[in-house]
Amino acid sequence: MHTNPPLLSVRDLVVKYRVKGGRGGLLTAVNGVSFDIHAGSIFGLVGESGSGKTSLAHSIMQLVQPCAGEVLFHGENLAHMKQASLQKTRRNIQLVFQDPLASLSPRRSIAQTLIEPLDHFRIDVAGKRHARACRALETVGLEPDVLQRFPHELSSGQRQRVALARALLPEPELIIADEAVSSLDVSVQARIIELILDLRQNLGIAFLFIAHDLAVIQQLADRVGVMYLGKMIEIAPAHRLFRQAAHPYTRALLEAVPVPDPAHANPVVLQGEPPSALTPPAGCVFHTRCPQVMEQCRVLEPLDTQINEPGLKNTAHHVWCHLWKE
């Protein structure tokens, strides 16, 4: 268990978007989500497309203003910070996007791309910024000659390493990686995962790693949060979640992970599609697809239940499901 205060605390966060056209209305992308990330740890966030993972990341970065709740960094509420303080905090929280080809400007060389955050945050004197960019490339396993090239001249793996190098340059305490390896082939994925683990080990950087691939999360995360239709439905230490998942949705995701064994039973496939976030179901948001649905699931929203292992006072394993009771 962590005895130090968390680096990042998300408390009861709500993010809504106004939908234009048709009947309009509000779409609730994130609905009352809470979790902590400690310094030097990796928190994995998983869920299907549309579960609210990216909206959550953008609201942490204050790119999207939440409607309710708090994002605390070192105990300070980002929403209440003055612009100068928020600018300083943004240096300490960096974001890596899914598609580096889209997030890196095609008109800028890699050198210009890497030096930009140094200029923006006024880091180091101008004459030393080129050398600093070289060191960042070396940290992610790229040669200095990459500086003269453009994004389209690099492989997908090299571009993602450049994106990581760019995030590292301001020397952040936390990096939010949003589907940062999902567009890469398996061999390149493995090298990026190894790089992220090295950065955590050598530089003490914490990560919020967002993915839909549980096999990737299993290799990286210390703790895992599972989202469905804007809600957090399970949070647990990674080793416990993968050994003893509590929520039916989490178990379905785990069963869907491919296993290279012909004797392995076919996974249980969830029926139907997630409901619209414009008109979420009453009760448990998962009840329309749950194979273990009960009558109370249709009308009552499940509360946070903490699951304890025998002999341990607190395993910090939380589940929002009527199948579990205190």
C-alpha cells in the first residue's frame, strides 16, 4: 500500500458534451469517476471504444472542462489554478496520442517538433535546446540523425518514440498515454512497452496508460481501472484483476483476450452493443448486456464495494456490482 499522498487524484469527475442536431441534449462521457495515481506507478485504464477513456484524459489535462468533480495534482485543484500555475503544472503532465503521424506536424522536422516544448516552457537557453533534444532521442533509443527528418520518413515505431521523446523533454512527473501502442504491430508494441517500463524505472515517471487491449495493460500496469459507458466499474491491483476479476464485464474482456492454444475454450462474447450515452439505462449501466443480470440491476445503481482477501485488511480492490456485497 502507498503511504505517500497520490500524485494525481481524480474525484467524482463528470464530463458532458452538448450534442447538436436532432433532439440535441447532453451526452455524459464521464460519470462520477474517481481514482488515484502515485508517483512512479502505472495506472492502466481499459474499456471499449466510447467508454469515456479519452474524455477522461482530456479533462485531466484541462483540454475539456469537467462539469463536476475535481482533478488534484499534488493536492491542488487544476480547475482553480491561475493561468501561470496551470501552465507550470501542464509542464509536469504530458500527453501522448494514439496516432503520432496525426499528432506530429508534417511540416516540421523532428528537431523543430522536439524543440517546440522547450521554447514554449522556456526550458534551458536557446543554444542548449538542440543538445537536449538529442539526449531525449537517445533516451527513447533513436539516433541524433533523426532530428533532420520529417514524420513521414520514419516508421510507426520511430514516430511513437519521437512522441515519447517530446513528452519527456519538459521532464514531467506524469505522462498520459492514450492508446499509445494500439496502432503498432506486435513487435513494435513490445519495444515501446519495454521503453515505458524503463522510463518508469530509470526516471520515476508515473503513467496513466489508456488502452482497450488487456494483454498490453497486463504487461505494464500496477493498478487497473475498467470503464463502461462513462463509469468506473472496477479498480484493482493488476495481479489481482487478472487472477480474480470481480465484475462480469471485466471477466468478459479477459475471456476475449486471444490465447494461442487450440484447446482453449471459445470466449464468451457479450451480446448487443453498449447503450447510447445520450440515454443511458437506469440502474447498473451494464445490465442490458450482463449475462448475470438480476432484477435489482435494472433499477438500482450499484455502490462501490471493496473486496477483501482473507488475512488482508485492505486489498484496494473495488467493484461496482450488485453481485458483491460488503
